[in-house]
Amino acid sequence: MSEQQIDFTNDDVTLDSLPKAEDVIMKSLSPSYPTILIIVTLLMTAIPVIAITILSLLDAPVLIIHYTSWFYIGAAVFLIIGYFWSHLDAKHRGYAIREQDILYKSGVIWRNVIAVPFNRLQHAELHRGPLERLFKLSSLRLFTAGGLKADMTIPALPEIDAIRIREFVLASASKSA
Amino acid sequence: MANTPENKHDVGSNNKRMSELMKNWKRLSPVAIAYFVIATLKQTAQHSWQALAPLAVVIASKGFNIWWFTLAGTAIIIAVIIVAVLKYLYFRFSMTETSFLIRSGVINKKQLNLAFDRIQNIEIKQPVYFRPFGLSVLTLESAGSSSEEVNLAGIPIGLANTVKSDVIFKQTQLTPVIVNENTDNNLSETSEAPIIEQDLKNLIKHGISNNNIWIFAGLAAPILNQFDKSLNWLITPEIRNTYEQVEALGPAALIGSTIILGLIILGTLMLISVAASILIYYNYKLFRSGGRIFRQNGLLEKQQANMEESKIQRIVIRQSAIGRMVGSFNIIFKQIGFARNAYQSGKNFTVPALDTSGYKYISSLLYSGIDWKHIKTKPINSMYIRRLVLITSLPLLAIAIFVALQTNLYAFLILSLLLPLTPMFIQSHKRYRYALYNEYAIMQSGFIGKSISVFPMYKIQNIRIIQSPGQRRKNLATIKINIAGQTLSMPYIPIKDAYLWRNIILAKIEQSDEPWM
């Protein structure tokens, strides 16, 4: 064990002086994030709605065209819920970058906060989907040796922020490694 | 990568061979076909023995025809050899300054690029049939994906050693790891006394308490199901007669004989398990020297393995339900990325049949500063039980209401299923315990048996705190701790403790300059 670690005993005084991750103020994602979520919801509903409309216009011999009105009502309800949910979802996401680690929270019902220390970072990548490109946004994906997929994905960061964060994160990672 | 003078010196002796290798795609030695034959047989056995079992039944029920059997056997052997030769022909490898390239696959071709700095485990094995040719199997495992595992079978032992030291050398430029050269061969020369030796009595204990018999029984069940269809040939007139005689004696005799039969089957399974335990772990010795752990065991096939202590991500102290009765524990040293083939490869380092003082001794030896006398583990909140009862009762209630509407109110008797379930939840709740002690985290879970994970906090990759609405109301949380591919979670602990764990763990990780892998 190195010298530094010996400082860290189970002393109450030391524990109180630990930096508190629960007190950090989370920065929220880009204000366009709900819009992106709403567009995704729209697309998700549009595809089956269009399909059903075409089927009923053609009077296709499928059972579902007898329930088209129910289907439209369902889609409308889904869209309304989706609209509010998108805002809620975006409101409950946020990230905080500290000197040594990065925190990311997500989840409306199950609140989830993950902390990734920079010196455990394997690699970081920027990802731009078509919708994100439209809004000039990027997602930042951080990988530790934890699993096969990204341990932390921060969606909808303004491109400049995303690049800056990635550079800071990678610089801190290589400094501490 | 910069070629420092030391680098040249180190690799110099084999520079010629290495540069030759780098130039072109190379094939393995033809002797490797033998390896592929064995590997193919192993794979077939692992993946399709359940499918082959009915075939055996067909053969048995049709009567055993020696000619037919020989013909089928020859056909299978020829097919396996053809597959092995094809695999051999299509397997090529090459090396660059920084990575391994492997092309393989007969139908689905694939090229694998394995970077040196991502290789986390190198192993050199010498099967009996490779020895006369001076060949070996070089196994490379990467830290990332489990599919990036490479077996180079049939390469000269000298080259394997060169590759090993070269890869280790290239890695040590990045991470300071103490490299202990040629540790694979000098096991018998280790002068130190073993830290653990297991005698027959302990191995029998291990055989009895090993969970493997249940796994075995689980595997046997589908085969027995296959037998079920053509079970008639099994019931001979003698058996039928005996059954009728017992039945005539009354229901008590029938139940009694069923229990006796069950006990006989269980006893047989246990005997098999004990025999397997002795076969595998006979003369078990565990050594420790130069930052490595060595193990030696086996009756017929002697196994020697070693592992770098710094590569151990966590140790798991495991006690099965039966192990609890005989007071027997296992310790498993968990490495990275071995979860997929832990049962197949035996690379998981297991110390069998320890008693309480044994596991305490080994864990405190490996993790200095662990003192079990002073570790006070805490229980989780009892809301865990209530939540589990709620989660299971809701679907049961829904089913009950649905059935009641169709039939009558007796359907609500389905809810009585909760009666046996609740004690199970209580038992599971009791097993969850957690503690931080000096540099270490201790997390226990289980049901009747238990499994205690102990690990230094700096090995942790990331930490997650999750709160459901109910947990938020009661100031509780679930923490999930990720240690190189393995996630451990502790449900329903006070949020205060969750925050404390996160703050301490982050501080430990961030202050540590110890390599986690």
C-alpha cells in the first residue's frame, strides 16, 4: 500500500472532511434534449399509425383495422404522455464534473447516479446520431473496464461542451494513470 | 512505441524471429491438428451432448449393433478430423509492433486484432502430445470482450516465451507490474512451504458440500426427460413385479420406498461428487511467492497454475447450504473477464474445503490488514422483505382475481403461496451484510449458504446509487459496485451509508496509484 493510502483510516474526522459527491450541483443537459425525445416519440408512433392508416384505407383483411379508432386514441394518449415524460426525463438528467471524477444522474422513477473516477477510464468517445447532428449536439460515452457497453452515456451535450469535457476527462485520465 | 535501448537489449536475442513473424501470415505447426481435433471434440461434447443423448437412447433401444456402431463412430471421427484440418488450414496469425492479428474461420471468416496493451493474461500450456515436438499452446486473453480470446496452439515453446516476455515488457512501459519470468516451469522448484495443503478428509467434505452435484443433477434432468419418451424399455417385468409387490403393501410402503430410492440417488450423486473432488483436488497445495499464487493439484492429471496476486479483483468466500452443515468454505480468486467460461476452463482459482480459520487465514494473508475479529458487518433494511412480498403478491393477486372471476372465491388460495415465499425472503434478507474495513469492502449475500466478497476499494471501476420512489421515502438506496466486469449490489441500505461508501470509495480510487489490473 502506498503512503497516501495510510492517511485514509476509518477516522470520523477524516470521513467528515471527505469531498461529498451528494452535494455537487448537477448541470442539466442541452435544452433541446426534450425536443429530441419528443421527435423520437413522434417517429415511434408515426410508423405504426401510418401503417395502420394505409391498411385500413386499402381495406386489408387484417383484424387490426376493426380497431383503428382505438388505435388512434391509444397513439394520441401515448403522444401526450410522451410529451410530458420527455420533459420529466430531461429534467432528471444531469452531470457534474469534479476534479477526479464525473457523476451522471438519470431516471424519473428509479433515480440513478453513477460515478466514474477518471483514473479508471479506459476510453471515451463522442457519438452523433442524425437527430443530434440536427441540433448540433453530441453524446459522450465513457468506458471503464466495467462491462462491454459504455458505463456512462451523457446524451445531448452541446458539441463544444462535449469536446471540451472529453478532452478534460482524457487529460485527467492520462494524468492520473 | 519508443524503442529504448533496454527494449532492444531485451528483445534483441529473438529479434530475427520476431521480424520474420511480422512479415507475413504464418500457419501453426501441423501438430496443431491434434489440438484442433481435441478442441472440436470438447466443443461438440459441451454444446451438443444433450442432443446426442437421445441418439444413445435410440441405439440402446434398437439393440446394440457392433457394425453399425463402428461405422457411425468412424464417420464421426473422420468428420471431426476434417473439421480440425480445415480449422488448421484457415488459421493464420501475424504480429505487428503493437498487436496480434489472427485470421480464422472456415465458413465465417474473422480477423481479430488484439492489441498488446489490452492483453491481460498470458498462459503457456504444454499438452502431452506437444511435448516431443517442443510445441506449446499460447493463450491470450484481453481485458475487454470475452470473445477476444486467442489460443495459439502448436507454436514453438521458445517463441511462446518470447511473445510472453515481449508483451509483458511492452505493457510494463505503461503500467508498473512486477514481472516474474518463467514462472510456468519452476513450480516444483519453489522452495517455500505451501500455505495450504488439503488432505483427503477435507476433499471428501468438499465433495459432499459442493454445489456441483446440484448442477450435475440439473444437467441430468433434461437427459432423463429425453429418456422419458422411450422409457418403456427400461421397465422390465422384474421392476414391474417389484412395484406391484410394494404397492400391495399399502401407501406407507410406497412412500417409504420412494424416499429410500431418492436417498439412494442422492447418495450416488454425492459419491460421484466426492470422487470428482478427490480426482481434481488430490494433493492440493497452495504456494505463494514473488507476488504470485501457485496451485498444484490433481490425481490423474496434474494441474499447475499460477496467477499474479495483483490481478485478483476480489476474493469470494463461498459456503454452500450443505457446506454450512459440514463447516466447509471455498475461496475463489476472481480475475477479470473469466465469468463466461469459469466452469469450463478451470482458470478460476479455487481453494477448496477450508474451515473458518482457513478462509480467515488466506484472506488476511492476501489482503494484509484484514482482521475478521474487528470487522462488523451491517444488515440491510427490512423494507427489502416487504418490497419482495409486495412485488410477488401483486401478480399473484391479479391471477387470483382473474381466476376468481372465472370460477369462485377459492382462487384466492393462490395467495397462500406467499406463506413459503416470505420465510425465503427473510432468509435472503438476513444474508445481505456489508462493511468497510480499512482499505477493503466486504459484501455478503446468499440464501441458505452465503458468499462473501472481499476486495480492496481501489479495484472498483465505478459505483452507482439507485433509489426507487419507496426507497426515497424511507431514505434508503441500492448500491451497485462494478469491479472489472462483475457487478455487486447491496439493496436497501440507508442512503447515508450509500453516500459514505461512494465518498470513501471514490477517494480511495482517486488516491490510489496501485494498478487495478
